[in-house]
Amino acid sequence: MLSITADHALRAVLLLARIPIDHSMRADAVAEAIGAPRNYLAKTLNALAKAGIVRSARGPMGGFSLAISPRELTIAQVTQLFDERPRTGQCLLSKNACDPNNPCAAHVKWTAMNQAALHGIENTTIAELLGEECCDKRNTLSIQSRPRVSARRRDAGAALVRIAS
């Protein structure tokens, strides 16, 4: 259902939503944690940063962090950057344009399926997907829900922090 790029973007955002709120992660650490190619994911994270979904900071203490609260950020906001597929408007069973006034045998079921999928993506937040009541207090998440990766505190002289489950 999702393109590979949208899938990597969603996995990266889910990972960033689970790290302490005052930390960031380098692109290579995110790539390693979600099993994505480093260069490919770096471009994906930069696209998310350009869209305002993640923050990006350069330098030895830099990295990526969420710019939008997981309670406000929807799956659609993340995935539609990479999966903007124009709707063809073509009938599934013919070469003609889809005509709701003269529906084919597949029209009602196909339209309902598309609307249900779109509704779920547009109305499910990252926090809901993670099952977290309040992801804004991510630094208080249980040990089991934290990712096993390196994250960096965004404060200027802070040392590398290891998050482990």
C-alpha cells in the first residue's frame, strides 16, 4: 500500500517519536535502526525536514527530531509527501472514466475500500499508531517502548546517550 520511501519515512518518524523529546538522532543511526540504506534515508529525512515534520540540526551534536507533536501528526502528513498518487478516475472494469451515476459492478465496493483506507491514514496520529497516551512526554516512556539506538541530547555540551530496551 505504501511506497518504499513512504514506508521508510513512516518508520523513521515512529522511531523519532519514541526517543526522549530533548534528543535527536543522526540519519545513519535512524537508517541502521529501521534497516534502510543510509544515503536514501538521509534524503527522505531531509524531505521531511523541508516539509516541517522533523527538525534537522547540523554538526557533531546534530541530528533529526520531530517538529510536530506525535499527537498532532497524522500518518497521511508523513506518507503523502512520498505517495502522492494522482487518482486516474478510470473505471476498474473498462477503459472509460469512472461514472458514479452509472457505476460498474466493482464501483461501490472499490470506492468504499479506498475511502476507508484514506480515512484511516488521514485520521490516525503517530501517537495512536504507537499506542501511546501522551507522546509529548516521550522521555517518560517505559523501557520496553524505547528504541535500541544511539540518540544525542540537543543541548550543546551533552554527551552521547545510549537508549536501550
